[in-house]
Amino acid sequence: MAAPSLLNWRRVSSFTGPVPRARHGHRAVAIRELMIIFGGGNEGIADELHVYNTVTNQWFLPAVRGDIPPGCAAHGFVCDGTRILVFGGMVEYGRYSNELYELQASRWLWKKVKPHPPSSGLPPCPRLGHSFSLYGNKCYLFGGLANESEDSNNNVPRYLNDFYELELQHGSGVVGWSIPVTKGIVPSPRESHTAVIYCKKDSGSPKMYVFGGMCGARLDDLWQLDLETMSWSKPETKGTVPLPRSLHTASVIGNKMYIFGGWVPHKGENIETSPHDCEWRCTSSFSYLNLDTAEWTTLVSDSQEDKKNSRPRPRAGHCAVAIGTRLYFWSGRDGYKKALNSQVCCKDLWYLDTEKPPAPSQVQLIKATTNSFHVKWDEVPTVEGYLLQLNTDLPYQAASSESSAAPNMQGVRMDPHRQGSNSTIPNSISDTVNNTKTEHTAMKGTSVKNRPDLKASTDSNATLHSSLATNASNHNSCVVDVLRKNEGPHTSANIGVLSSCLDLRTVIPEPSVSSSVSSAQTMVTQQTIKTESSSTNGAVVKDETSLTTFSTKSEVDEACALPATKISRVEAHATAMPFSKETPSNPAATMKAGERQWCDVGIFKNNTALVSQFYLLPKGKQSISKIGSADAPDYSLLKKQDLVPGTGYRFRVAAINGCGIGPFSKISEFKTCIPGFPGAPSAVRISKNVEGIHLSWEPPTSPSGNILEYSAYLAIRTAQIQDNPSQLVFMRIYCGLKTSCIVTAGQLANAHIDYTSRPAIVFRISAKNEKGYGPATQVRWLQGNNKKAPLN
């Protein structure tokens, strides 16, 4: 966590949708990027369910149905996957509840549930201000405040320290309450305390930590309950313990419990001598307890005044939610107006990044042209932008070709006198890919603050080409273009298609030559909407006359399944290019990776970028060190360098949040295009018929000449695959001018079922023009989770 002086609070000021009215005593949980708020009070108890999307900065009111609970405050509120449980709370002044409700957030459906009572003892009495914590399939209820009077207008408070366990059914429903037998001294009765559950990664049992609360006076004690042995203890802590408090929040991120706000004793009061008579006030103090070392650290003390409104003002009864490593705080009360006899509630929403973001995934290629790349990487939750860098000094070593039949294929050993000889691709061979065209378009990157992103220039050539270079560990990026539509929780998932291509020019048996094969992946889906990742670590291509092996690795971005339909469809468009015969003339190309200078492409708001230029940093400057620091260069003053055709570039990306720039991703390598070969077939469709399946496709949108023939391949079962499931063997099942073929049931009976992600049969289709075969479109036909023969 950053030092106290470096805390970078952010107030959310630009949001849309119906903002809930300010309140206190409400509760909030997180489901992925959504903050879901229920209950609370301010001039009446609220009964609406409000949702805030932290990605789109949008508030909305979901259309809930079912057994909608009454409004409540100071209730229990926990989240188990996509279901939320609500227990107890105050439903009106002096009247408390002990009812349990379940919300299925995937359908916004409420249901009142009735747990079985304990086998010995009574179920929990109506209460408010209790803690309700989830771990595994059990909720743990501790303490709270009950009303001893039967008359709700005559409130006789009774503080509780009872402890219950609620067993949940999987997915929906509950089993019942139980009263565990605990050991050790039980914490004193209290309400408006906090309880969190934490389990160390390497050792043992989960533990529940109870801190603070109210029992006539505020408390500052910390209690620990081992949930395996059910033993209470009072751990010894180091550091400065936060002031006694109630109505604060406690949130766990990593191994830290963050305590924010609440009611604390007024400055100058001696709570040891007069705890019941002293004045109390709200606080904005902020501390955390390292749950591994039991050491307190103060981030914002009670004595630190904030005159610049650079952090949340003092409050109590607010809510806090952890999304990733970011903490969100909303509303709460900051005092009491005696003249108006009412609470003063805050209306603001704040967040704080507690640590630097993790490294993003490797940069992946969407498409390339002769002088630009369209790249993407996986989103990192709760970040403010991404720093993209490239490196131009790549050691592309190209060997001379031994066959005039394939003059553009470099670095491949071939035996022109032997049909069926194996051709192994060395690490320096490039995969070739190009203009991926899918049904949806990825978002373009936008710049953060005053630093512009780069606008890629368009290729003046009518045919766009691209290539992708393998690195020393044989990693190949794939072409991806997935739309992440954000339509709120009313949609069941993001719907898109993943498309990519691979170079299969040498898969086709030429008269005397076998050459190189490069691989990437795409998929066709017929199942329910889900995301999937997969990779292939090699393949063997087989037909009647030749056998070609290669050892490459392709990595695939997440893809979204299409709705169930008889016809599966994926669209891809890519064109091939020959490998360059030239070796780098720049001596710097032989430098070690650690010695190369990284240049900034720019800072991007989203996880995609169009790259046609990069910035040349001042001499001796490696990169920006901290966003907003004095050392950060003004990109408008820096010289730009254009990308060059047929040149390799290495990319890396780092995420940025309020704590700074996180670690960089692993390095990816791509190569700008040289015109030449046809693109990959597009709009692949698979449908069943009486003979087997019908496989069809559209011609490449960039044929680069006349298409002479197409070839389709099927991954088949072999003993080699059993020994190495990641190395596929392909058999050619079609060669001709038509853009469709029948795959017979007999051929499908020999199909290999690929289990690298979800079970699927793998096809590849490529086109040939006067220069040869271009990259292939690879299709994964999902088969469900059974291992039966296809079409069964």
C-alpha cells in the first residue's frame, strides 16, 4: 500500500442514471464490476435495489420481481457468486427483523427463504447492527442489537453476542441454522461492529476477525475466531490501534483488512474515565491490519485535516466495496443537526487504489498492414489507462531457401527428393496473419489526460496485409476482434466471435516441396453464452502424399459463444505475406533484449490501440517513470517515428492506476506486412446433414489475385496426439475451387476431439493464388462435454 502522503483518492463526478438518494445504514456487495446497494435510511427507510457499474460509471435500478423484501437498515448483506442474502435489520423505528431473503442477481429475482431452526436452541431473534459474513457454503452471524420491548415505540435495547451458523444449499436456498459450540472467551455484546473472514494462502484454517462496535460506548478491541476449531482468541497486535469506533467499514484486499470511518470519541475526551459521557464524532481516518503479521498501519490519522477536499470527508454508516484492488465508498452520515433533528448524509462516491495493478496479458494482434498494427490486450479491472511500448531492434535471422519452388519461405529445411519428409520450423520463422474481420469491432484506444494516443494511418494499398513473428519461445499471437458490449446486467453475456488465421501454405502437397506451417486459433460455438480461452502447442498435417510437422504455439484471447443455433458461424479475414529474405542491417538488432531501448507508443484509456508511430524519447530516458510526475515527458514535444513495412516490432503493456504504473506484460512480437498472398477464407459455417456435416466459407476479401483452389483440413486422432495432445495432426479432406465441402460421418469418426479448452473438432481452411497458399482460418466446432463420437 502507498505511504499515507501518496494516497490518491478519486471522487467520481461524472456518472449517469438514477442516483440513489443519500443515506446511512445501507449495505453493498460487489458482483464483478457491479456495486449493488440495498436498504439504508434518511427520511425513511429505503427499499430500492441500486446498482452502480464501475466500468461505465452508470447507476441503474434493476426491475426486480418475486418476494421483494421490505426496506431495511443495518442489516446483514452478503454475496455468494451471483446470489445475495439479506438477513435482519431495522424495518421501521423500534421494529427489527429476523427474516432471510435471497436475490438471484442474474435474474433480479427475490425469494423469501425459511431456514430450519437449530436442533438445539432458538433461531436468531430480530436484530440490527449485526455482522453477517460468508465463507464457503456457510454464513456466520454474530451480535447485534435487539429490542426487549414488545412495543416498538418503547425501545429497550439489548446488545447481543450470540453466534450462529447458516448452511447454504448450492446455487439457491438454505439448509438451516445451527449454534456452534465455541471455545475460549467470547467477545462482549456489541452492535455496529465489523467482521471479515480471511484464510492464509499457505496455511490452514479460515479465521473471522471482529473489530470495534458499540455497547453503550465505542470499542476498539479485535477478536479472532478460528472457524475450524471454533476457538475465540484476542490476538496481540503491533502498531497503532485505530480509535474506538462503530458504524465503520472493514474490507479485505489481499492480506489486509482496511478500516475506514465510523463514530469515534471527540478530540480531547478521555474515554477510559468517562466512556459513556464523552462526545462522539464522525471520522475519515483510514488504517489497515496486516492479517498475516497482526500489525496495524495508519494511512490517514484522525488528526490529519483535509482542507482541499482531496479525500472523503468524515462519515459513519457508509458502505465500502472492494472490486479488485480498488476500494469504493459511498454515502453515509457525517453528523447530526440538532436544530433540524435530522442526520446529515453525504452524497459522494469515492474510490482508492490500494496497490499497483497487475501485469496485463500479452499484447495480441487484431490486424496488421504494411505500416500499422491494430493490437489489443485483456482488460485489467479498475485501471485508469495503459502504457504501451514497443521496441524496434529485433534479431530476425533468416536463412536462405533450399528450394526454388518456395522462394519466399526462409529458414525451413526441405528435401525436394523425398515426398512426405518432415519439415521443422525453426524459432525464427514468422507466422502470417492479416485483416481480421468479425461481426463486431473492438474499441479504439483513447488517450488519458493531455497525452494523445496514436492514430494509425490507413494503408493506401487496396489490399491490406499483415504478419506475425514468433519469438524465441515460439509464442504466436492471434488475430482477435471481440466486442465487449456493456449493456448492464440485463444481458446474459458479451456476444462476439473470435477470428484468427494461420499460415498453411506448406500444408498443401506441392510436387516436391513441404514447407512451414504456423498456427493460431479461432472458434465456432453452438453452446450457451460463455467465454473460452485455448491454445495449441504444435500440429502435424497429413494427407495422401506428405506429412509435415511443426512446433509452434498459438495463444488465443477469450471468445464468446454465439447463441445456440443449427449453423455455427465464425468470420475471419486475413492475408498472407512472404517472409523477408533480408537480415537486419542495423547492428543494434543483435543487442540483447535487456539492452534494447523501449519507446512509448502512448497512454491509452481502453485495451486496444492503433499503432502507426511511436515516440522517440530524449537521450538517456528509458520511459516515463510516473504518470503526472515532473519527469513524465510531454508527448507533444517528442519526435515521432513511423512504422516500416516488413519490420519486426516487440510490444509490451503496463496498466496504470492511482498507485502508479504496474509491471509490464510478457513481450509479444509482430511484423508489418509485405504484399502478396491471399487472405484467409471468411464466414465459415458448419451445419449437419444426412451425410455428416456441410462445411462452407466465403472467399477471402483480399485475394491478391485469382484464387486457384481451396483446401480444408480436419484434425485426426493418432498415437502421436495421445502422447502429446497439444500437437495436432491434420488430414486434408478437400481440395478444389468450390467454397464448400461435405465432411462425411466416416471422416468425422476419425476426428480428434481437442480438449485444450472445451471439447471441439478442429478444421482449417486456406486459399491459394498465383503466389501460393495464404493463412488459414481455423475453426473449433464445439462438441459439448462428452467424449462420444461427433454427431451423436
